[in-house]
Amino acid sequence: MYFRRDIDSELLRWSRETSRKPLLLRGARQVGKSSTVRELAKQFEFFLEVNFEEQKEVHKLFRGDLTPGNICENLSIMYNVPVKAGRTLLFFDEIQACKSAIVSLRFFYEKMPELHLISAGSLLEFAFEELPSFGVGRIRSIFIYPFSFNEFLSACGENILLKAKKEADIDHPLQDPVHRKLIDFLKKFLILGGMPEVVSNYALKKDITECQRILDDLIITLKADFSKYKKRVPDLRISEVFDSVIKQSGRKFTYSKVVSESNHKQIKEALDLLIMAGLVITVTHSSANGIPLGAEADLKKRKMIIIDTGILQRLSGLDISMIILEETLDMVNKGSIAEIYTGLELIKAASCYSGSELYYWQREALNSNAEVDYLLQKGRNIIPVEVKSGTKGSMQSLFLFLKEKRCKYGIRFSLENFSTYNQVFSCPLYSVREVTRS
């Protein structure tokens, strides 16, 4: 059963444009790229799906002549599916397995722009390293991530609750019973994460135990992919770094804490591969003295967050009953699961047409350390964001940042309902998407 995604409306909008570029769906493995395309295919008379990992024979059609007309004619014969502009959706899946197919995308834009063509791949960034110019300006990329919390609520059939959540704000907080219901769903989402197979299983069966087994299967699959990343980087090294990302969640990533005999350069190389594969997202330090935030980014100071809280809790060996029953998340992975969830929601709420960057701020001084979890750029303003795992907690770092950087206001996300504290808007964790997009 297919559950609606926010990306569906973007794909539908693309399909109705009179002048369109071939689409390239980018994202980690198992985040739902193929299923979204198959859902869009229901709008077309014909659908032709080519999987370059499974169907090695089709690679021969992309050797030598890359004229779109010839490719389409041969594909139509091979799969017995008509390829007609305006009537057929052509889908190149796992396109990273056939580099010449990636190259061909630019020619489809130049010579057959009327054809609906979508491609997707899980390890595309590795292929791009070998194809420095594969069609800049001729292909439109869309980035896909696991389910957001809003999409999770929709899949669970909680559309009325979702509507109330979207309409709530500082001036119109939800009544306590509704607020509590959302917190309960949020805790389940932290446990389950947003990987489509897990969300689908929970929505249909409501069996968290079975979902944990599915997460275990997904983790095995993701780790099995390590061998595909690069032959010169041993699987064991990548696995060690991956495990260290989990252990160092919520803190600045320190290379020396990786349990490995590898040196700094080798660890960095393995970490870069995990980032390229979309499994790890970086949160980079910025001095935040002006915009853009990236202008003062310090690449030597970074946090690393895993792409999904479900995978995080499974690999961390967290007690899921603690997440559900406790009134605070402070004791859960030292509270970092709330911080990671917030970062992931920020990424998912950003434009799907560009890979978003996350930033944080930290001041390290004797007896005066301060840290703000995330920094947002709204127009010409910088908005500091602090994440708390419960309903209480000081905001000294946030107030210090507001004073030092002369910001208009800051945001605190916690389990508390909407409220205000001087220059700080205190918002519930379930409202990250709405608050940061407004």
C-alpha cells in the first residue's frame, strides 16, 4: 500500500509543465524514490521502468550512440512498452550502475524535452565523481529523505490531528489533551523513524516489535552496501566510522574517538563516503556574524547525524519503553535523539530542489562554554534554535547568542506546549516543520 508523500505534489507539478527537464531523484537507499515514481506512473497511459542494477543486458543499449530516439525505440522493443511523448513515463532506476545512461540524460533534454523521463539512484554521488559534467543545467535534481513527522501522521490516518498541528502556533496553542496526543505520536516516530517500509508496516499493523525487526533488516542491507562505496576503502573501516557516528551523536565529531587502527586521513575518507551515500548528514560550525551562514563555516568543527532516528535507536540499543513511558527524553541517548530529530525535520522541510546545509554555533572558553544546536537563516536574519529533551531546562546559551549577535528572537523546541520567554519562542518538538517554514 502506498502512503502519500509531500514529494508527490512536486512530481505531479513537474509532469504537467509544458517545458520540463529530465528529473534525477537523489537520496539514500530505501527512502522511497522508486515507489514515488510508480505512484506518479498511475497518471500515464504507459510506464516503462528500467532497473540498471538488475537488468545488465540493457546496458548495451547505452553503448556508443546515445541518440534519445534510438534509445527509446530499442527500449520499447526490448520491454514491449510504447514510449510516446506525453503518454509514457520512462523511469531509469539505479542509474548509477550505468554511467553512460547518466550521460544520456542531457541529450533527452536537448532532443526530446516533451518526453517524461525520471531517473533515480542511491549511490549517485560516487558516479558523479567520475562524471564531473553530466548535464549541468539540463537536468533537475530532487532530494528525497525518509518520512517526515507530518507524513508519518498522515500514514497513520491522523489527518484531523495533522490539520490541527499545522494550524497551531504561539497565539493558538493546542489544548493539553491534543498536545499530549501529538507528543505520544512523536515518541513513536522517534522509535520507528521515517524509513518507508517501517512506516508502512506500522500504519497497517501497529506492531512496534515487528518494526524493530524490519529496522534490523534495513541496517544489514545498508551495511552490505559499504562494499559498493569504493574498492580502496575496506568495509570494516566504513563500518567502524558509521558506528562511531552513532556513538558521537549530539557532539562534535572527534576522529580520535573512532575505534580503529586507521589514521585521520583514512577515517575522514570513510566518513566522506557515508556522507556521499546520504546516510550521514553534517551539521557545521558557523561563527554566525553575518549571512550567509556558510561564509564563516568551520569544516573542522562538525557534528554528524544519522539519516533516521529509527536506525539511531536500533544501533544505539536504546530501551524503547523508556522513550514511550518517560516524561522527558533526557535519559534517552543523553537527549541527543531530540536534537537529531529536529535536524532531520529541518532538512525535510527545506526545498527539495537543493541539498540543504545545517549549522550550529559553539563558543569554547574557560568556564564559559556555550552552544546553540542549530542556526536558521530567514531573509537577512539569523535565528538561533535550541533543542531540549523535556519541558524544562535553562536557555543560557540561547540568551547569550541573542545578546552577542543582536538577534531579534530565538526558538526553543521541547516537549512543552507553545509559550514565550522574553525573546524566545518556546515551541513543541512536533511543530519544527511549521515553525521553521513560517
